[in-house]
Amino acid sequence: MKEFQRVLKSVFESVIMLELYPKSQIDLQVFVLESDGSYKSAAFNAVSLAIMNAGIAMKDFLVATNAGLLNQVAVVDLIY
């Protein structure tokens, strides 16, 4: 979880236009209620939507998903 917190912070620090908010603090709080394999992409999408909803300027918006290979076949929803 600590590593994911660092990744989440660094990604959104690079996307949010921090120069428009000097002497400001933007807090991101993510509560994982259930971890069934896709909490990382869900967290990225939730934070991205929350920042957009708050009207905070971003260089671009983030979307995330998970994918993988199963018997040489590309699959998207890995929890099934």
C-alpha cells in the first residue's frame, strides 16, 4: 500500500497544474473498502474524477484499467 501511495502521489503531482495553486495544499484520500484485484485502477479513476469535479486544473485526465494474458488470450477484467 505504501508503494501505491507514492505512485498515486507522483502521478497526480505530474498531472495537476500545481503552478496555478501556490501556497495551497491538495489532499487526496482514497478509502479501499474491498480489494478484489482492481483497486489500483479504481483508485486512479476515482481520484481523477474527483479532481475534475473539484475544478482543479490538470494537464490531462487519467483513466486506468487492468488487462492481462490468459492462455495467450488478452483479457480485460482479471478478477473473473
